[in-house]
Amino acid sequence: GDSVTQTEGLVTLTEGLPVMLNCTYQTIYSNPFLFWYVQHLNESPRLLLKSFTDNKRTEHQGFHATLHKSSSSFHLQKSSAQLSDSALYYCANMGYKLTFGTGTSLLVDP
Amino acid sequence: GALVYQYPRRTICKSGTSMRMECQAVGFQATSVAWYRQSPQKTFELIALSTVNSAIKYEQNFTQEKFPISHPNLSFSSMTVLNAYLEDRGLYLCGASAETLYFGSGTRLTVL
């Protein structure tokens, strides 16, 4: 079945530094549909980015990601982290259902 | 824009009793509704996926007898947790989608 792997459980970095959260996936579908959700403390997950187009960069709220089917990846990046970016980030793949990774907790320090 | 209202936000019930949560999609037609439970470890468990005009598909370890779901139209779904016990505690999330899944605010269930 489908699976999503997020290798980092916790990423801690200083404000202003670049962010990269890893996401790789496995799917039986030839046209994967990938998502990043962000969940702040005591809130529900909110859609951050989505893409089903190979090698096309998608951006929202300073974050960007590019779906690479060749490497089955959809890494989340941001050029400069802000304190307010501290949250849980989930990568997900839509097959017949939305399959989530285990999440990466991003902690941005001043 | 697409919004999903979920209520109640929090509920406390006695062990062995039942509680119902509801989900309302606004601004789009929710052809599919997925009910998830987020564990204390923050991982997501899919309980069931409901698609209008199709049978509700429950994931392994979840049953209709324990988590009956209703999805009568393209804007509303409800799920009941029957005979709730401590292991049922957690944050229950409904996700409604036509193409993209949008989450409601969640229902945090506490069982005493």
C-alpha cells in the first residue's frame, strides 16, 4: 500500500536559517498527489501546499516544495525560518485515502 | 473558500457512554469525508472513509459497530463513538474533500 516517510522527528533551528523538511513516498498510483499540512499547538491540521505536477515548484506563505517523481520526494523548504513557523508538519499522499507521514516537529529558536 | 466546521470542540464523557461529533462542509461539496484520530504521539489513524453513494470503508481495527458514521449529503457527516473507554481518548478529526482534504477543528474526547 501507499506510505509516506518523514525521516526527521524533530528539527530545531535558529530564526533566519533555511528550513528543509524531508518527505518521500511510495505509491501504487502513477500520478501521486502530495500535500503538506501544518498543525500549530492546539489546532487542527491546515493545508500548506499541494502538488501533483512533476518538477513544478509550488509555493505558499513563504514555503515551497517540488514534487519529484524520479526520486519520489516532496521536500518542504523555506529560505528563512520565523518563530511562528514552529509547528508540526505532515507530508501526505492521496491514493484512495490520504496517507500521512509521522510528522516533523519544527522548533525555531530566537 | 473551503471551510469545515466540526463540533463539539471538546467533550467529556463517562466510560461506557457514547458521544457524537458532527462535521459540516461550507463552500464546497464534500464528496468524501474521512474521519481520523490523532494519537497522543501525534500520528494519524484513519478510522473510515465515506464517499457519497458508496459504502463506508472502515480501516483495520475500526468497526461500524464502534464508530457508526452517517454521510447523508454533500455537506454533512457525523460519527458516534459508542461505549467510549479510555483507549478512545484523543483528537478526532473530520476531513472533507472534493479533491483536497480540509480538516475541521477537531473534537477532543476525554473519557472519565
